[in-house]
Amino acid sequence: MPKTAKMRSMIVGLAAALLAVYATPATVSVAEAASQIAAVVNGTVITSSDVAKRVAFLRLRRTGGNLQAKAKEELIEEVLMRAEIIRTNSSVSLDDVNAAFARFASGNKLSIAQLNQILSQSGVTAEHFKAYIGIQMSWPRVVQARYGGGRMSNQDLVARMKANNGKKPTTTEYMLQQIIFVVPESKRAKITGKRKSEAEASRKSYPGCDQGKVFAANYRDVSVRDLGRILAPQLPEDWKPLIEKTDQGGTTGTRVTEKGVEFIAVCKKREVSDDMAAQIVYQAEDLKQAEKDGANADSRKYIEELRKKAQIETR
């Protein structure tokens, strides 16, 4: 298989597994975009360029049928979803999106530069794909808050424990410290390898969390951040396997991120079963179950409600 075809196949494999699609259409005035308007949703313009990028993305996902019509429909719904994400203050951060983009590249054995190139050559662009990732990560927050999320009440917590014979679930509590060997975006291609070597070597002399900031002062452009108490269900997915296999007082392996080269120090690690831990464990279980049993149905219902209230004009 040619190299380009092989990389395209790998992208399809992961892209097909994502549940939702998001784009940030160009927001321009109707007069400025008159020659390229594909749709207007509550005053937000979707241009023919937006539709072309989505058609290219649908091709990567091996979608059949009328791609122009499907692309336009997806983009219309995404304008509605994006507005609701903003209204409910449910958006993930740009760092979260960039980290997910980097994981996607790494999972397909590509550098970020290679993934950027493939997306550009395919007519999708990295910006379009990152916007897609953004709503994929943000929209479930909106749905969960609407149909069954939020903080578990004390009454629900007690009822849940009664159902478990009065026992509180046990989980692992971590006190963590984040160490970042900063790599500026402008120097990423030149010095990432060197910074990774520095970070790896530094782990051998890491003195522990109490002396973490003193340790960082011995290196150039190193940031140390105390992450505080984090329970196992709250661990970020990209760090979770590394943290779980690290002993107390130790450090994880390094990872290249959008900020630079990072590793995590496990300051403390213990098993806990207090009310807060029980609540977080139960909420994590409920969220997983909701994803299996009805999150897609709730999402569809929510979007249809937004469509009924919206002013949508297609060209």
C-alpha cells in the first residue's frame, strides 16, 4: 500500500469512531459572503468553503450518498451545537483540543506536521478537524448537564450506597505535580528532541514534590504546577495509564504535548472511600452507562429541539 494511502486509511479508522462532528463556520456578513453562502443559521453564515471542507472530511470517513447535502446538514447542526456550548459555558479549552489532536496523530504513528499535511492535502485542513474535535469533546458536557449530570445529591448518594449494602466504593487518590520542559511553538521542530532528552534525564534527580520548584530552578524554562487531589476516575485519559503504574514518590515517563515535554510526579497515592470519592466513582459509572444506553438518543433529542427554535435558511 502506498504511504499516503496507508496514512489515509489510519485516519479513517480513528475518525470513523468519533461520535459527533463539529466545524466553526466563517462568521461574515451576508453582504461580504453573498457569492458563497451555503446556509445561514440564526445569523451565522456557513460558506461554500465550509461545505467543501466537510465534504472532503466525509470522504475521509468513507461516507456514501449525497455528500453535499450531508455536509450542509452536519454544519447546520454544528452551528446550533456550538451556540449551545457557548451559552452553557461547556467548552473544553484550546489546550484540550490541541492535546487530543496530538494524541490522534500519535495514535496513527504520525507527527503533528505529517497530520497537518495530510489534512491539508485532503482538503480538510487542521483547523476544520480541530473544530470537529472541539465539539466532540464539548457537546457531551451539554447533554449530560441537561439530561442527567451535575453533582449527585446526598439523597441519591445514600440510596446508591444502600443498594451496595451500605458500602462506599473505594478508589485511588493521587496528589500530583506537573513538570513541563517548555517548548515554544516557534522552536518546536528544532528543540523538542533535545528537550525530551533533558526531561528524561532530569527524572533521575527529581527530589520529590516538596522540592519540585527548587529542582525546576536548576533548568531553563521549566514550569512546575501542583495539581492537588485527583481521584482515579478524574485522571486525564492520556496520562491515566502512566500515572496508575507509577509508585508514590516516582515520576511518569515523559510525553510531548502542546506545551512542551511533560512528566507527572506522584507525590502521594492512597486508597480512599469517603463521600466525595463515592460521588465521583458513581458519577463516572453513570456517565459510562449513559453513553451505552441513551446518550446518543438524548443528543438527538436536544439537537431537534434546537432546530425547531432556529431560523435556518439554505441556498
